[in-house]
Amino acid sequence: MRTLLVDYVFVEKLSDHLRSDDEEHLLELLPELKELSIPFGGCPALDVFNRFIDARQVAGRPVTLVRR
């Protein structure tokens, strides 16, 4: 999967899976992902998504976060 469009009701569920201090775990999740699209308003898990994006960037497997 290259693009993942997350509906508001699934943002928290996905962020729960991304909450990890293990960067290797973060890299194994959705290995082909290039774009992650989340709802714009009131995303309480934004820091979790940003940490995921940062870990992927550092590993040379960048993902673009789109807030819609």
C-alpha cells in the first residue's frame, strides 16, 4: 500500500499501533507506504504520526503526512 487514507474514527486505532519506542517496529509497519492522510481538525494523535514520519525519514523510507 502506497497511500493510506485514514477516516477520523480510525485515527486513534492506528495511532495505538504506531505508539512504540521501537523504531524497527515502526519501519516494519506498512513498509511500502509513501503517503499517510489523516483528518485535519483536532487530531489528538498528531505527535504519534509525526514520530512515525520522522522515524521513516531517518531510515531513508520517507512518508508524507497529509492533513485534509
